[in-house]
Amino acid sequence: MTALSRRHLGRWTLNAAAMLSFLYLSIPLIFVTWLSFYRQEIPSYPPEGYSLRWYSAAIANERFIDAFATSAKVGILATIIGLAVALPAALALNRYRFFGHAALGNLLLMPLIVPGIVLGFALYVFQVETEIATGLPIMGSFGGLVFGHVLLVIPWTVRLILASLAGFDRTLEEAAMNLGAGRLTTFRRVTMPSILPGIVAGALFGFVSSFGNLEMSLFLVAPGETTLPIAILQYLQWRIDPTIAAISVLQILIIAVALLVTDRFVKLSRVV
Amino acid sequence: MSSITLTERRKLRAQGLTASGLIGPATFIVALGVLGPLLLLARYSLNLYDPRELMISAFSAQNYIEFFSDTYYLSTFWTTIRISLLCTVICIVLGFPLAYVLARTQSRYKNLMIIGVVIPLFVGNAVRAAGWMTLLGSRGFLSVWLMRLGITDEPVEIMYSETAVVLGIVAVNLPYMVLTLQSVIESIGRHIEEAAFSLGAAPMVMFRRVLWPLALPGTTAGVILTFILAMNAYATPVLLGGPEFRMMSPMIYNQFQLNNWPFSAAVAFVLMASTLVLTVLAGIMTRQKFRD
């Protein structure tokens, strides 16, 4: 065999292996989507036929609608608060050298490293102790849940805004200030627009990781209340049927749209 | 300090104030929400459990001793480590070809392919577990086809087994590995490969002697990330392993629900400490290998 044909064979094997991995990643999404169209309720193969009725069942399910609304509300609030504190933090990390610079940078990424279950548990006992000490109604409160989710948003937003600040040319700011713009105007009209992709990407990634969070929320929701991932988990522990599959597909669609939108601002291959 | 003038010192102090004003709120939130609670949890892990009083304040290593002297907890511990190692190895094997193709492709669909890798990453673990349940259940796709092809006579139940958990965790972690490896491979110039080929190296030889050694340091990052994620897995073992299957994260939650907070806290720290030790070891090992 010549070296060239060996390379062709190598190329071919490589592509086949890559396709296989890609397929493997897609398998769970393909099968859950398929199940959502089954006509019968029992998830046994082969399907007796196909139907869209589980989607209307999913949309009419109040438990899931409530859970969805909670997840969306928490996610949006946490993203806004997270962004509000992460943007200045990223600016400080990018512009100033100060004592403990590296340590603080690492601290802000810490919520991503601590296991979700441990973080949730730790926050829970912390809320218990704080409630005992202050008498404030913290446990199971909406505020407590949002606070936890802000922790999830901060690492993503800091990381992605820092990445876009690294590519920003600071002489542009000097030019603006030489032309008479104040600090605030310079920031609003020059800096902001050029780091906007990083801000948008950070916000969307932060939102998605809050929206999909399961482990931490398990500890922080009030008894009887759920977020969407918790509702899905609890349902699946009990049974699997096309209704839960339809709900899963709706979640996949929301996340796919969010990612496609993000991709328009920043190439995903560069930020993940 | 005497070498800088007073005005310079004032300027520095003003900068320091601005910087702390900017980074202060985020630092405060993370310190309050992560550091504080973790310290409190560490303190809890030294307390004792009592069925009636629930928690007795103490300063004892009893929970840790109990964990490491009971075969039930120890087997959970080893299962978690075994599964995490296995999943990480599978992730490298499955991830490398895909990462390589993604890194080197000139296709205009490259970005779409990357989105295809990222979407599963952000779709919750529970949703993906639902997909595996459809495929692997005793009356699911796989079982029915194995019977139709005459490979088995009876329905096969792959669900609620270690196999199902490994399949599920690998699918959860593979995107992280692929994306890490992709950026590593992209940073290695194509011309280096071409040089190896033009000197007559076969593809496998090029991979083994050129690409793999160059990619190794970056690969370590992916390995550590996927290993940590596997150690911490919760939803996948709960849903695909069933109630009888035990890993560390589900055990922490179960002990918490049984009201044994001190022990649960100790398990949490055993999990974090063992993950840390193993990842540091992995880092040292690759660095040594790299030096050779």
C-alpha cells in the first residue's frame, strides 16, 4: 500500500469514528424526540403510530407550566443580577493589577468547580443557620433560590466578558477621551459596543446554566415547589412516557434557539 | 516605597479603590454563597448525629472514620472512582477523532457541527436520561432489535445497571472532552503533521509520535474536567442506575434526606478531597511523562 492510500484509509477511518461519536452524543436527544411522537402511552418499541397529542398534554400540564415559569423567572432575575456584578468585576480583573488578583479571579470561577450537590447542601445549611440567627424567612424563599442561581451565573459571565475584553484595543478609549469624551461616555459609546458579544454570550450561558440547574435547586426550593429540571427528574423517577418526552423536546428547542442566537453574536467554538 | 512620589502613591491608592469597588460586589456574593457555606459545612461534618436530637455539636472525626471503616460506604466510594475513570478513558477514545475532525475541517458547516456538540451539553441531564431510558428499557428499541436479530430470546434490561450509568455519563461528559481537545488540536499547527507525513510517517505513527505528545498537556485539562464531572454526577446515576445503584453525589442527598446532616457533610468533603487528590495526581503524572 502506498503512503498516500494509507492516508486516505486513515482519513476515512477517522471520519467514520468522528461520525460515530457525534451519533453517540445525539442518541439521547433523538430517542426522546422520537418517543414524544408515539401514539400509545407506554414507551414500548415499535410505536403503534404517531401523534402530536402529547404536546398538547404537556402544555396543559399545570405542574410543568408552574415549574417552567419558576425556572424562567429565577433564570432571568439571576442573569440580570449576575451580569450587574460580573461586568464591573471583569473590568477590574482586566484593567487593574492588585493584591490577590489571581486568587479573586479563581474565586469567581469557584461555583463551577464545587459539586452541585455539595454547593446546594452547603447553601441550605447556611440558610438554616442564618434564619436561626436573624429570624428572617430565608429558607425555601424565592430570594434564596435566586441568590443560589446568581452564583451559577457569575462564573460564566465573568469568563466570557473577560475573554472579549482581552481582544479589545484600549487605544480606542484613549482616542475617544482625547476627543473630549468623558469616562462614562467613553465606556457607553466605545467600550460597551465592542464587548457586547461577550456580554450577550455570558448572559445566555449564565441563563441556560441556571435554567438547567438541578442539583443545587433540589436543596433550595420550598417544599411542594419545583423548577423545570426538578419536575422532570421527579417525573422520570416515577415513570417515562411520551408526555415527559414532549416536555423534554420543548426544553431542547428553547436551549437550541438560545444557543443559535448566541452563536450569531460570538462563535460558540471560541467561547465554550 | 520611598522611590515613588506622593502623587504616584495617591494615584495607586485611587486605582486600588476603584478596582475593589468594581470587583467587590461579585466577590462578596461568591464569598458569602460559596466560601461561607462550605466552611459551615466543614464544621457540620465534625458534629455528631443523634436519631432524636438530629445533630449534636461536637468536634470529632467520627463521621469520617465511619465512612472509611464501613464496606457499604467504601464500595460506593470505589464504584464512583471506578466509573469516573472508565468514563474518562472512554471519553478520550471517543472524543479524540471527533475533536480532530472538528479542528481540521474546512467545512462551512463547522459551526453547525459545534452547535450539535454544544446543545447536548446544555440540555439537562434528566432530559438526556429520558432518551437513554427510551432506548435501553426492556421493551425499548435496543432490546426489541436484539430479539428480532435473534441475539437474545428474552427482553434485555440494560436500564438500572452500571452499563447504563456509564453510557449516560459518557454522553454527558463527551462534549466537554471534545471541545477541550478541539481547541488543543487547533493550536497545534497543521504543518507539523504535514512534516511528519512528508518524512514518510504512517497516520498512526504520526498520531503516536507527533500529535499525541503535543496534545497531551491540553488533554490533561479535558481529562481532569470530565473526571470531576463524573465524580460529581447526580441525575444520571439516579435515573439510569435506579434506587439500588450507588454513587457519591446521590449518597450525599440521600443521607441529607435521612436527616443525618453531619455524616452527609463528611461524605461531601470526602468526595471533594478525593477528587482534588486524584486530579492533582493526574497533573503530576502527565507533567512527569511530558518531561521524559
